[in-house]
Amino acid sequence: MATPAMIRHTTRMIRVLSRRMSACYTRPLANGTKGERKRLVIAIDGPSGAGKGTIARAVARELGYRHVDTGAMYRAVAWLAQERQVPAEDERAIAALAESAQLDVGDRVVIEGRDVTSAIRTAEMDRAAATVARMPTVRRVLVARQHALGQDGGIVMEGRDIGTVVFPRADVKIYLDADPAERARRRAGDPAHTGGRTALADVATAMADRDRTDATRTASPLVIAPDAVHVDTTGVPVDDVVKTVMTVVEERGSRAMG
Ligand code: DC
């Protein structure tokens, strides 16, 4: 049960936050009235297990923005290619699937009417998605789709190349990272991923392999955009990371308003 003091505190926080937000993103019009609120593009990049999903979702919720997990797009395409028995090396056929497939990456991941939310979070799909993500033609197709999703702003998009390739002029760029041992621990404990069934050492080895693939592939390797704010989440509680990101959003957001 919420006590009166808790309700007063929450109400005060909501008031402070909404005042801050409107101060940040509302450009006053020449006649002195409030202008349109700019809906920002927020890019969150980083390696797996850095906390992108949790943080991007929380930031999107705070701002009332859409959250898009682009990794889920690569995973869903890899899943569909397997389902349709497309040979893993047939880049053209996989790119054609990526282009034509009905794909929704909201709370659930749905491709061609199939809910694959859980099916794409397996060790096999980790590998298959990394292979698909190495294919320049597939990337071109998915980057165009990602760009279309965010062109009106009001979006928090997470991935590996959002601030460098998809939205090089994003209003806010965050690079989330954590030390490899912690990233492996998080991934091993993630029920959506291994269901706690995979040994930590195996998760750590597979993750190191995948990090190497993501960072050394020729097509859009994982790199830190020079204008990204680097946030190390090692040992930092989720709420504190969200606060840090929201502070960056407020600063950069007001700058984006000129
Ligand atoms: O974030 P994730 O583990 O769900 O991503 C799945 C794969 O897709 C992973 O190998 C990285 C790759 N990926 C990418 O290359 N570019 C993105 N924007 C998102 C993910």
C-alpha cells in the first residue's frame, strides 16, 4: 500500500521530470507560446550482454518513445531462413527474405505471422544471426528498414551500428559496455536466453567468439561512434544506468533543439 508520503514524493518527482522534459525538448515559438516537442532519435549500441535491451526499453518507457531491438531483426531473418530451408550461405535469397518479410519487433517479435520471441533466443540462433549479420546485402536491406522505422523520431533503437550507420546524425548516441565476465554472467542468467541451463564458461566462450565476429566483420563492424557517450555498466544497478542515460538525453536533447 502506498503511504501518503510515498504518493507526495512520486507526484513531486513526476512534476519535476515533466518540467525538465518540456524544458529540454520544447522550442518556444516567436510569439512566445510553446512550440512542438521534438521527438528524438536515440541510438544505443554496444556488445551483447552490455544491458542494451533493459536500458533501451526503460528509456523508451520514460520518454513514451518506441523501442526497437535491431538484433531481433537479424535473429528473426536468420530464423526465417532456417525455417524456409534457405542455405546458410545464400546471401541473395536471405536478403530477399529480409526485404519482403512482414516483420514486427515490438514487445513480441513476429515474422511472417509467426511469433518467434523465444525461438530466436537460443545458442543456435546466436550463431545464425551473427552469420546473417555479416552479409552486406542483408545489412543494406535491414538498415533501410530500421531507418524507415525511426525517420519521424520518438525512437530508442539498439544494436551495433545505430549511431554509426543507421542514424549517423542521431540526436543522442550511447555506447553501453560492461566487462566481459559480467556480460557473460548476465547472459547466462537471462531466462529469455539460456534459461539458466548453459554453463557460464560455455556462455563466456560463445560470447567472446561472437564479439570477435561482430567487431572484425567487414560490413559495419561494431565500433564506437566518435560522438557517442560511453557508459560502463559493470556493477552499476539498472536504475542508475537509466538515470545516466536520461541525463545525457536531457543535455543532448536540449542541444538538438538548438
Ligand atoms: O543484439 P543481438 O545479440 O540480439 O544481435 C544478434 C546478432 O546481430 C549479433 O551477432 C549482432 C548482430 N547485430 C548487428 O550486426 N547489427 C545490429 N544493429 C544488431 C545486431
